[in-house]
Amino acid sequence: MGALSSLAFLSPGNYPDDDPRSGLEATLRLFAYGESEGYDGAWIRQRHLEHGVSSAAVFLAAATQRTGRIELGTGVIPIGYENPFRLAEDLTTVDALSGHRLQAGFSTGMPHADLLADLVHDGDWRSYDLSYGRIGRVLEHLRGDYLGDPGTFIQTPASRQRPRLQPHSPGLVERSWLGGTSPRSVRWAAENGLNLLTGNIVQGEGPDDFAEQQRDLIALYRELLPPGRPGRVALGRVIVPFDGADAATRKRYRAYEAGRRERTLTVHGEKRIRFAPDLVGPANEIVDRLRADVAVAEVTELRLELPYEFGEHDYRQILHDTRTLIAPALGWKPATAPAAT
């Protein structure tokens, strides 16, 4: 697809159990650092019941005040726990605060449903549509259509107005994404005009090779896009260059890679889940592996997925090495000159 045009990173937003503020502050500093390094996007994971960000919208509201240019993304919000109207309000508020830099990413599924779903939903939640239809409802609200008929007005202390979701954020629906791992999910993303996030997991029938299966999913998505809808595709990889790391850190990075290698060697479960290998090592070796990756060859947007277990110093070193030694070799140029660090 040509030279890399966009470089972003995805942070787990991890923190210690007894001091969440320290980790959240470190992640906010990392977003500001990424912007200073010239990155095009900074994304935050959303996790429930874990030592990570449980509300992407709340976190990104803070990030809007620490950054001024970089795209801010949710990667991704599990829709099953969300009220579509209230989530849309939160997202448009963040979008307004950021100057329309928000990238709203969603996924289906409900992690920890056995523990959490009864606490979130009243009644028999198993009968609710907590999947694609719920994402569709969020998109309807983001479009900002007026409620009621043309004669419906509400009176507020400030004015008399036609009611619709506020703040109204034109364009956010075009900056909405779906995390797609299967033919079904990428089909729904394309047919409903969402951009596509594809990362280190694919599932379903397909080629034995991970990258070939992911390449086929990207092709299916583009084939089904509505006419006139360009459809952005951002591909994620765990990339851990160690050129700027000391010997002890390199050893720790290698141990991290070794601990995750076995899961990449087979297909898992009835859903036929596959995991991509992590890219750990010298930058020149990582560049060669990315150039040989048939899925990477199909995109111009790369998302660096940061490991959960590392600290702020590690993340900065990984971002810096990727920005200086890997992305330029793939044709990427920063939108602005990196600040002195």
C-alpha cells in the first residue's frame, strides 16, 4: 500500500494496586512524550476489573489537557457494558475538549461477564443485544439527529432548543473504529462504515499463517466498504526494539518474548484463535520482519502495542527506538519535528 503514513501507539495504562494515580500519571506523561516524538496517535486500552484504565473516555479527557496535536484513541471499548446514549455523550465531550482529535474504537464481547454483567445490567442481560446492534446505537447517537418531531423543543435555563445529544460533534462518527478479528466482525465494520483496527489476534477459518489470514481479513473489509467511504485500516503489532536498552533490560525483553512464544504456535479453541508473534530484538531485524509481513504490506497505518508488564522508562525507550530506527525505514515521516528529549 506504500510508505507508512501514520505511526501510533497503544498503552495498557497499567498501575500498581496500591497506587493507581502513579500509573495513570505516567501514562498521561507517555501520551505527551509520544506527541513530542512526532507520533500521530496515542491509544488507551479499556479494561474492567484489572490494573488498567476502566474508563477510556475519562482518561482521554485528561489527555486532551496534556496534548495538543496527536490523535487520541480508545482501543477498544467493550460495548456490552455500556449505555449507548451515555457513552456517546462522554465521547462527544472528549472530542470537543480535544479539538476533534478523538478516535472512538469499539469491540463486541464482555470480558469477565460471569463476574460483572449482573452488576452492570438489570434483568436478564443474556437476552439483550450487547453486540453489534449496541455499537450501532452508539453510532446513531453520534450522528446527532434531533429527537422527536420537527415541533419538539425543550426549554433550558439558557434557551429553547430542539433536543439532541450534546455536545454535538460532527465528524466523530467518521472517526469511529471497530476492533475486527474475524470475517464476521470486519464485514460488519465495512458494511456500517467504521474504520478497522486489526492487531495481534485473528480468529475463524483461514490460512495457517497468521499474517496471511490477517491480510485476507483486510481485503474482505476493503471489498465490502460502501462506495465513497475510504475506510482507514490501522494494524497493530507488539514491537520491542532494544537498541537503546541496557543489557539487563534486553534480557528481560527476551524473557517476555519467550514467555509468549508458545501461544503463537497453534490454533486455540473452537473459535480458532491465532496470535501474532511479538517483534523483539535489534531494530534492523524488526524492520526486516515487518517488511516481510504480508499484512503490514497492505496498510499505511501502524499501531505499536506496548506490553502490559513494562514501566514508563521502558515505554519511552521503545517509542524512541521505534520512531528513530524502525518507522523511518518503512517510509514514515513525523508530522512535526520531534522535540528535544
